[in-house]
Amino acid sequence: MPSISKSPIFDPDTGFGGDGVPGTYTVPLDPTNTSLLFPYAYIGCVQDGPFADYTLRLGPGKFITTHCLTRGINNTMSLYLNSTAVAHLMTMSTFQEFRIELEGMPVTLDHRTHDGGHLSIGGDMSNLYSSPGGGSLIHIIGLQFSLTNFRAPVLPSSHQP
């Protein structure tokens, strides 16, 4: 599988910008690990694309800091981030089945598309507490499922108002 970082979604001109640049960010110390930070996921600040000068004021983790948007794009979860995985999600017949298959840990014993997407983008997106500041469309799959599978039923013409 090609590198996730080569995906058009990370193109600096037509996507959300690329990976973090090494050496441009230092993860704050978290001696009690209350913020669930994984320093290896924070490669550096995004320096191209629409989020190049994006400033976050929440995170990483439970910290309140002013910092750049960070990423650490990696392929460790690519198994869950491909058309086969999405097609499998779309076969779920109920929202509950879909939600469990989408979410992954801790509901399942392994990662899935949602948490795999967060972890593959890395940086701010990889943190449970501060990922909402990460600037990504990872949640569009849930919307796609809802629109595809839970549309209002079409009534026969004899029942139309």
C-alpha cells in the first residue's frame, strides 16, 4: 500500500497540508501521564497547506498551551484506512454494528477505521483529549454511512402529501 502521507488529502495545494516537520515542536513533559501523550507521534509543526499557520490553544492532551498544529503521519494503521475497510463498514446493517466496527478500541480488541485514522495522522490528532483541534475529515465516514443507510424511507406516490 502506498504511504498515507502521499494521499491527496495531505497535498499542500489541494488537501490539508502535509506532515509535521521534524524539530519544529517539542511535546510538553507529562510526568504523571494524565494527558496520554505519545511523543513519538508528534513529528513537528505542519508547515504547508491551509493549516500551516494554524494555532491551537488546547492540548496537547489536557494541557492548555498555544502551539502549532502537529502531525506525525505514519502507515501503522493503513490496514484500517483503505477502500476495503470502508466497504466493510458500509455492509453493517445497524448503526450499532457500524459504530462498533468504526470506533475500534476500547470497544473492540483492536483498532479500526476511526482510531486508526487518528493514530495514522499522529500529532494532535493522535490524542484522546485534544484531537478535535487536529484539522481533518476523519469523521466524514460516519456521515457517509448515515446518509447512505439511514435515509428517510421513500413513500409510494399514493402516500405522498
